[in-house]
Amino acid sequence: MALEIKIPSPGESITEVELASWFVEDGALVTKNQEIGEIESEKATLPLIAVESGQLKILVQEGETVEVGVVVASIDTSVEVSEVPVDTPEVTSSAGKEAHVQAMPPDLKGIKVTPVAKQMMEKEGLSVEDILNGLRKISAADVRQVIQNGSTAKLPERTLIPSREEERKKVSQLRKKISERLVSVKNETAMLTTFNEADMSAIMAIRKKYQEQFVEKYGIKLGFMSFFTKAVTEALRLFPAANSYLDGEEVVSPVYCDIGIAVQTDKGLMVPVIRNAETMSLAQLEQQIADLATRARKARLGIEEMSGGTFTISNGGIYGSMLSTPILNPPQSGILGMHNILERPVAINGKVEIRPMMYIALSYDHRVIDGKDSVGFLKTVKTLLEDPVRLIFGEQAPEQFLLEI
């Protein structure tokens, strides 16, 4: 019996998708619930799942655009599958390929190869010479490593051959949609950016002091993003305009905070959303952020998990960004940009001290958010980050809360 595999609907209003890739070859044996392929739409990437075990017949090739509901493959269930098929490279079946990997010229005998690297080389049929010839340059770190190891082995002389080759690949539907949205933001909003800086000493001290206990209790590390998310939700409560958006001739201001966390993936930038983040503890936020980020990088997020946010946080600091102007995620009116933490000299009570400082940026739609609110919002975020105990008491200092003033 042949079972059809059809293109599932990625969401409302989407009528066609791109068959991004097949994970198995035509004619391969597959098992029930095995991921056999991947489709990509303008909003999300979704897996194709084998509904039963059997032999796969591929009807639509990678890169083709097909309509929702079209049959792209079939599974012959009359073919018995006793175990999960494993794709293992048949290196030993080719004497030439095996010799190519194993043979090593005398002048390369001193070069060490790790087991993982050796396995990769065997899989691709590469020799040590191939790897060395593929290197672009020797870094200072490479030289220092050889000196520290006391190695006298010399790398062989290599001739770099100039290349004028170019690589071309089709723009995915997801990246097309991202491009359209970014251009529309620049053309259709009055976007401005305001900046501030935050002393991260207090948060870093808390993480250092309680990290072990936090991991032991919750099974996850305490990061920076949970503090920022918590600070943002409190600041949005005080400055609701930053949590608003335009809908025709109305300004809509949700009383809840659905915070989007920008995640860079191989498919492009994705923004999964944490619903009702204002109600969550730091531990709950860390767990939600880790789960969403992991599934985003594996392209396993549904459209409902990436839609409906009221505010976004983007962390360019993990890539080394010192300062940036993050672009709005429509229809939202605000986005907070985090950056890398650098030790810088700052004036503290008339003295110069070295502190771990981070520049923070708020990009906002001036049609919805006034300058006063944007500056006040960012200043509140700064205050809460520098004195994180205030996250419990809101805008009040703990002493004010105690004195009821």
C-alpha cells in the first residue's frame, strides 16, 4: 500500500511553500514518525514526517515551489523496515578512497589528527594534504600552539591558487519575506533610536554568587536575557506606549507583555515570542528562552510561536556588537538592542573605576512613542539592570517600599 505525503499548511493565508530539502534519498527505507524532509514558507520552516514505515518514493525535488496539499512523496508500506536506517559512508567499499585517506607522505607524519576530524575526513574522502591545501592562512594562534606543544614539525609549503569562482543560491521564501518586512519598516514608520548605558556589575555579581544553586534547582544557567526581559516588562508597565501599535486610526495598548526574542539561525532571523512574560520568574524566563531558541535554530517553531509579540529584544552582543540601531519588528513600536559588555573607565562618586558596561539602544516608532516616553523607558531599564533588586519592587527602591513612601 502506498501512502501519500502531502504539503501541510504552514498557516492561514499561505498557499505555497518551497521544498527546502530531503533528509533521505529516493528509495530509502524510513520509519514511522521519522523526519524525512523540510519545507519552508514565508513565515516558518516545518518538517515532513513519515506517517508509516516503508520505502520512500520522492516525487518533488529540492528547491521546487509547490502548493499546499500537493503530494510530494509516497511511502510503500508493503516493504518491511526492521530498524531505523542509518546513513553510513561506505568508505571501505572503495579501495581508492580508503587509500586516499590513509596514505600520508613522510613529511606529514608529524601532523596529529583528532578522532572526530579523522572520521569527517574518512566520510568525505579527504587526506591530510587536502585539508592543509584548503587552508587560507596560518594564524598567530596556530604558531603559538605549535610553539607551546614543542613541536618541530613544519607545515608543508602551500601554493594558493587565485580563484574567480562565484556561488549562487536561490533566495528562500522566508528570507524574501524578511526582506520585504525590513524595507516596509524603513518606508512606513518614523523610526528613531535612543541610547543609554548600563553598569552590569550587580547582575554579574548575582550570577557569580548564585549560579551553582540556580543550576542545581532549575537545571539551567542563569543568563542575562532573563534580567533584560524582566526589566523590559516592568518598564512597559510604566510606559505603555512602548507596548503599543497602530491599527488603522487606533492605537492599541495591550496590558500584557508578549516579548519577542530575536534568534539568528541558518534560515535567517527568527523572533519566537514569550507569552505573558510579565507573569514569569527569572527561572521560567530562562527555561522559555532556552527552549524557544533551541527550536528556532532547529527550525521547529510553529507560526503561532512567532506571531503576536508586543515588544522585541535583540542581542547583538553575542556576536561582538558594541553599538547598533535595531530595526523594528512590525507592527510593534519598540525594540531593545543589547550589546557586548566591555570593561570601561567610568566616574563613580567622583572617582574613576573600571566597570563592565553595556550600551543599550531603543528603536521606536515616533508616531506612537514620544521622545519623553522613549527616554524614560530606556532609563527605567537601565535603573532596573543596575539595581536588579528593584525588579521585585517596581519603580520604588527597596527602602521606599519599606518606608511606604
